[in-house]
Amino acid sequence: MTKSIKNNLITYSILLCVACVGIFYGNAIFSNFKFLRVWEVTNILILLIGIPFLFFQEKAKLPNFWQDNITHKKRFLFPIAIGIVFGILDVLVFKSILHPEPYQELPPFVQPFPYSIFIYISGAFEVEVFYRLIPLTLILLFGNWYKDGEYYNTFFWAGAILTAIREPLEQLPEGNVLLLTYSLFTGLLMNFLQAIWYRKAGFLATLSIRLGHYLIWHILLGVYIQYTDLLR
């Protein structure tokens, strides 16, 4: 086993540990909050499905998690900044424009702080495992094998589009045409950029984009609602 694969496994294990801590924490405070979302052990077991794909990043011509020739700016800083931009846009549209009045209780897209840190790190991790790590690794493994990789780029762009479509179609909100268009466009664009950054800087880069978005949209917005709206 190479050092790069060991680092992939260690990082994946740390993310699993964060999810486990979130389960214990969530169960400890469950009786204090309505609509608290708490993972179960089955969520952790399902995430184990992603482990075999940690061994095939290089064979799929994807960067390993901590590849030496990729800077932390590419791996973390730029991707997080991209996610933050999408998060700010969502707050402006869904909170400032569509729901400017104070909330009377925590809406379903946020959770109480600081528990929200654990549930949304785990949620971002889960999404990226099943939206990027597994499908793109499979697609690009095949693309690198088929005719000795002659059509690798075609496989990548097809995989990027297919993985970008899934989330916005699954999470289309109810509303008018403009709201649906905004949600579909931003969802497609963010997921498409995540595929590009996965190829460019690895799994931690695509995860960082989602974490940047969740930081604004789920965590900090939740803090604002919890400690401002609900205390009025």
C-alpha cells in the first residue's frame, strides 16, 4: 500500500469519526430540540462502500487526497471560496428576498448550533462520496481503460454533466418559474464545478466546495436564525 493510499484511508477514517461523534452528540441533545436530524449507525456503514474507491484514484487519473503537487490553495482555499459564493447567493434569494420576516422556529434546512457543524460536515461528506467519489471514479476508470484512454476526456465531461444533474433534479423547490430556474441553474453549476475541481485537485477539493456552501447556507444562517430571529 502506497503512502498516498494510506493518507486517503486516514482522511476518510477521520471524516467517518466526525460523523460518529455527531451521532453521539445528536442523541445526547435529541430531547431538547424539535426536528433534530440525527444519523444512525447504518449511515456510517453505508459510507464504508466508498473505501474501495480510495485505492483507484491514480488509476482513474484523479489526484489522491493529499497529492504533493497540488497546493492547499487549489485543494481548499479556492474551492471553499466558490462554495461560499453559492451559499451567499442562496441566503440572498431564499432568506433576504423570499423570507425576510423572522423565523418562529428553526426551518428544516438548518440545525441547532454547534451540532450543525457535525451534521453538515457529515452530510457534505456523504453527498460527495455518492455524487462524486464513487460514480466519477467508476466512469473515469472505465474511460482510462477503454481503448487505452483515447476517449478519457469524453468520459470525464459526460460524467461531470451526469453527476451535476442529479442533485438539482432531486431537490427542486416548490415555487414560481424564476425560483425553479435559479435553483436548477445554480445547482447544476455548482455540481459541475465540483466535478472539474475533483479532477483538478482531488476529493478534498470537491468536498471543500460543498463545505463552503454549507458553511453559509446551513451553519451560519442557522446561527443567525437561532440567536437572532428566535430570541426576538
